Amino acid sequence: MSDAWDFETRLREALAPVDPPADLEPRLELALGSLVELAADELEAWELRSIKDPRNWWRPAAAVVIGTGAAAGLVVLRTRGRRHRRRALARNPLDLAERTLRDAGREALRVFRDAAR
């Protein structure tokens, strides 16, 4: 067969793994952190007297959704960054799961504490 018709080779080349840029993780952490801060600022600035008009609810609702998603992404990103250390310290799969949950909880508290500042 000619190279033009060698489907397997072309598919293998197209699906070859691509390494992400080296600075992707810090850029993503910075972007997610700024989204959390912006959402917290928006919620802090929202006036309670405007709660009577449902037309004013979209901004705080969007801030809650975006802030929650960004905070969750930040927790996952930071927790994932220490997975090799947790795996090395774990004695069994249950211990690894416990360590991962503890680490995720600590990161969640850290994200919320940073957003409250």
C-alpha cells in the first residue's frame, strides 16, 4: 500500500500524545485564582436591598457559579500537583484515598480563606 492510503500510520501519527506547555499549570492556577477573587468581590459588593428585584439576581448567581467552578478547579489542580508524594507515602489504596481527601480538604479551606481576604 502507498503512504497515502496507510490509514493506521496516519491515525497513529494523529493520535500521538502531545505534552502540554511547561508553564500551563501556573498560568491555569493564576487564572482560576483570579476568577475566584473576582467572584468573591462581586458577591461582596452586592447590595442586599436589591434582592427584592429578581432582575438583579443574575450577577450574584453568575458569581456563585463561576466562583464555585473556579474554586473547585483550583482545588483539583493543587491536589493533583502533589499526587506523586501522596502515592509514595501511602501504604495501601485506602490510605491513598484518605490522604487525597485530606489534601483536597486542606486545599479547599486554603482557597476559601484566600478568597475571603
